[in-house]
Amino acid sequence: MNNILQLKGQFQKRENTGGGGPINLPKGKMVSAAHLRELIQQLKSVYRYWENRSEIGGTLVSAYYYHIVAKSNRLKTLLGEGSKSPNESVRGVRFIQGDDEIKKHVFTHFVSRQILQDTIEKLELALKIVERDYGDRISHDDIEAINKGRYKDKKPARTVFVKIIVDAYYLEQFGVDQEYEKREITNDSIITIYKTGVDTISLLSKFGIDMINAEMLNDTTLRLTPDEIKILQDKAPYLIAMDVVDFSKISFDEPDYLKEEQEKILSIPKPGNEPVIGVIDTQFDELVYFHEWVDYRKVIQDDFDLCPEDYIHGTEVSSIIVDGPSFNPNLDDGCGRFRVRHFGVSVAKGFSSFTILKMIRNIVMENPDIKVWNLSLGSAMEIHENFISPEAAELDRIQSEYDVIFVIAGTNKPKNEKKNMRIGAPADSLNSLVVNAVDFHGKQSSYTRTGPVLSFFHKPDVSYYGGDGPDKIIVCDPLGKAYVTGTSFAAPWITRKIAYLIYVMGLNREVAKALIIDSAAGWKKSDIPTLNRTGYGIVPKRIEDVLQSQDDEIRFIMTGTIEDFETYTYNIPVPQDMKGFPYFARATLAYFPKSDRNQGVDYTGTEMDIHFGRIKEQNGKPTIKSIDQNKQSEDGPIILYEEEARQMYRKWDNIKHIKEIVKSNARSRKVYGAGMWGLSIKTKERAQVKAGRGLQFGVVITLKEMNGVNRIDEFVKLCMMRGWIVNELIIENQIDIYIKAEEEIEFE
């Protein structure tokens, strides 16, 4: 087996110099005068709707597109104010399904009545020019002539006129959303309202809803009773952006106990300086044999009545993290034991997710020494297709603000449920590592729930052994030895591995997450249905199989920080044979972007686009011939629609996994020029320019020699000659370093 290599060196950076040329309609396309008239009439209807409504200090208007649109094809001038981009007024984004079953974007903007009036006037001026000079339609060729100077009007300016026409081309219609006006909501729910020009507490008081800070998660997300929701539906249905029931039913299975009495008490040495993992769950029983390894903190109120069942699930989860291999030798991962800081935030029958969310943020803030958290609680209800749950959004925010990672159970389907179920909150958290379960034969478990999240993001991330049918995970709980199944008991095994990679091996969370996903994916080809059930694959049992590769593989990791549009190196020297590069290649990228739940389906704010492969000269410039044929952001005309970019290259996904298919009859790859390989990370932002600057990324790259030859020593020498610092991650050495670092020094 070969050890993983860590390459450290200087990445280059460059700004985005591509201007893209003047904007225009797609070739062969046009905008009709009739369509411009329709948009004007729709906006006039929107204006009349808001004419006598002043409560929110402006207007909410929704722009419906014909399909999913790229950022570059969103509104450029309509609904804009002066030099401000219309993007700045976006308050919500969702998908709808058209009659033709095509998925379409809907953007909700918050603008003043004056901007609404200005937009109507812009369209009316553009309509007059189209009718006067172009008859009943204006085409791509007409716009091309205008861009070359063939334009005589002073108002609107030439560039503004072209933007109006291009905006109109992608727009289907304008309107006011009132989706929630007649929807019946009978439970306490977490409601998100559109951000307007009025403070939320003041705004709701205008409608007779008295709001207190304790019932608010943030400026726009709050918990309301059914009566309060009914008031909002009657008086301001346009305000409601999304709703989810404040879940109280937790998704986990009851344990199966042995018929015999509790077996003999296991023994365990006293804890030392082992790494500490945070567990957020139901309560912990301090009478179990491993109690000295667990620092238990009850977080719910002291006056809350607890019963024996409230201590079962949390104790079982912590038993796996502390000492799971002792009673599951078939799952011995080689990670040793871990200490646990256990926070009891819930009871067995469930607890308000709204309350738990507020607890979790405080818990993470007050325990900065803990970098790895296990959360095996989840909702029995399905996630919504058009927005992230507030639970997941809060976890994503916490992970983007603090240097931590959550490992989350993928939630279980009830035993009597036959049909497919989407995963439950918070398993839709994109920054977290979400774990589904398989039986001991690697078959998808009967209780598995499925992704995707927001109809696009692959969740779960990976799968692990959680038992099913006769296959059981053995745990310790207050009654002794128990046999259990569920994603709740698959997730802690992955938590152990993540903790080992971060605490013991000294890797950052980006690389740790990428390593887990890469080791699960391997070289096998995965289809989308499989990715939505079991993620990228089953993580290997042994930590050595995560940290080492086969003798015919070169596996290395690289990390960096985004400081500009492109972060790259063209300086990776890969060994050759007489015919070229005899390798199959794969790469996994992970990063933790900032996100905004108010943006609906456009949830993640930063896109990192990975290109990895051989360096080839193109048009006099060095270019990476990426192993997945990714041509996004390359020079020259490229026709690639947004939906295709999302499906083919996982655009806007915070996990990128690209690879070549291993074939028995493959030939060595051609060598170009100096024979270098390159890695490029190109960054795009949805809303704020440069918002993703400072984000770290981790990349795991694997090269598999086609003929089974071990070329790792040659690779190390070539890298050192090229100025790379090469560290070999030897498990035994890292353990020694960790032990030395954790020793307490006493000064005399």
C-alpha cells in the first residue's frame, strides 16, 4: 500500500479578465413586440396591486423565467436602480414545473414603487423603438448592428436598450406570488418571510402579530402558531416565502434487546488525552461502563420531566463513538477510542427543532476546542423541494462561520412506509457530511430515505453500515447491550473517521471531508439514483483504507485559499512511460461556502469550478485538458446551458468528484509540451462580488497506473525537483506527533 502524499507549494492566482464582449440574444433568436406589451401589462397589474399597500415599504414582484437561468442571463436593467444590479433586490428564488415539464426559475425582488414605474417606462420606450424600427420583432442580427453603433435614440441609452431586450428574451412574465394565501397550516411552524424595508417585529405588529425575539431565529425566520399564520395569510400572504412544521417527531428506531439479563459489564481504561468529539442528542446515562469518557451536559431546562426512554438514543450514539469497535469487532476501524462531550438537547418523543437550533449555535460557540460534531437527530417529515430547512440552513451557517464540521444521520423511513421518502431535516445541510445506511453486505437498507436536496444537490454524501433485518449494530445503553439499526448508528462511525483525520492526522476539515467522499467513491461509476440513495458510496471500514492507496496508485492532497477568480498551478510533474502518461485519474474537491436560505434554490453563494488534467497549449496559452472535459470559463465561444452545467459539472455544488472510467484496453495518454499536469479552481459568486474570498478548499487527487506499476517514488522526486514540499502521511508518525502535542508539561 502507498501512503497519501501532501503537496505544499505556491499556487498562482489571476483576476477574471474575460469581458465576454457586448451582450446579445442567442443566435437566431428574437424578441417580439407582443411579448414586450405583455410584460408592460403584467407590471402595470403588479403596480396596481401595490398602489394602496404601504405596509412593507416597497413592492414584491416575481420574475418568471422560461427555464433555469445562469447568473449572466438574469435581469440586467429591469427592476434595477441606477447603477445597482437587479441582483441586489432578490429576496427569494424557487423552481416551478411548467406545463411542458421544464423546470423554471422564479426570482422574487423587493423594489420601490418608483423602480416599478421606471421599469414600466423602460419597457414602453423599448417597445416604441422596436415597433418603429424593426416591425413586430427584434433579432440577434439587429442587436449585433446596434452594438456596432447603428442606434440613433438618446433615451434609453444604447446599452440600456440592449439590456432591456435581452432581459425580456429570458423573461416569461411578471407577477405577485400568493402561494400561501389558501394553504391550510395547522401546526406551529417555522415561517420565513421576505426581507422588506421594514423591521420584522414592527411589520408583524401592523398585522396584529406580537413578536418577541425569543421566537425569532434570525431577521426573517420565526416560529408562529396556526392562529398567527392565519392572520398573515389573510392580511399579507405575499410575505410568506417558505414554511416548515416545527418538528417534534424524531426519526429513529427503537432498540431490540437481548432476552437475557444485562451481560457482564465491559471494562475500559481511564481516558487520557484522546480527541474530543461533540455529540448533540437525547440525554446520556452516567451509570454506563464508559461514563468517565463522556462529559455530559444537560442543556434542556431543569424543570423538564425526564423519563428512562430519554436516555437511550443519546447513550447508544456516544457508546459507538467512545468504544464502538469493542462490541462490534466486525466494524473495527483502527481509530481507537474517543472522548465525548455530550449535550442533551432533546427527549425521546421529540423536541422543538426551533429550540434545538438556538441551543446548537450557543453550544458550538461555547466549545471552540471541538471541531467535529455528531448529530443523529432528524425529522420524520420530508424536506421541501424548493428550499433548505431552517435546521440545515443554521448548521450550514455555523459551519461557514466556525471551523467545524457536522456529521449527520440521513434519517430513517418508518417501518410501515413502503414508498420512497425524501430525507428529513437537518440531513439537507450541504456543508455537513450526511450519512445513509447499508446492511453488512453493502445493500441499501430498507429504511433508507433519499435525496436530492433542492432537486439538484446530491445527499446523502456517503453510506456506512447501520444494519438491517438480521444485521444489527451492537450498542450500550442504560439497560445494557442492545441491538439496533438506523442511520443514527451509521453516522457515528463516520464521525470517528473524520475526527481521526482532523485531530490525529492533522488535516483540515476540507481535506478530511474530501478524503471520506473520495474513498467511498473509488473508481466505480455511479448513476444519479444511486447517488441520491447511498451517496458517493460506502466508506471503507479501516482508516488505513482511507489514508492509503493501492501500490499502483499515486494519491495526493492539496489545499489552498481562494484569493482571486482563479487559483491554479501548471506545475504538477507526473511520471511518464515510453508511450505517454499511463494513468486513469480522479479528483475530489470539497469546500464550505456561505449560503443564504432566503435565496431559495440558489442557496450556495460561491461556486468553485475544478479543472484537473494535462497541460496543453491552446491559442498560444497553456490550458488544462480536464479529465471530465470541463470547458466552463474557457476562452472562446462555448454553448453550455445552466441546467447542463449543473448536471454535468455540478455547478454550485460544494462537492466536486470527477474521474475517468477504468478500462482494461486503455492506452497511455498523449504528452503535450513540457509534460506537466495542472489544477485550476475558478471561482464565481452569485450575489456579492468577491464574497467567497478567503474560503479554503481541499482536493484529493488519485492517479492509477494502467499497467500496475508503482511510480510513487519517481513522482515524489519529480515534485521535489519542481519546488514542491512533499510530506508522506504515515499513520504511525502522525500518532506520535499527536501524542507529543497533547502531553501536559509541568513547569517546576
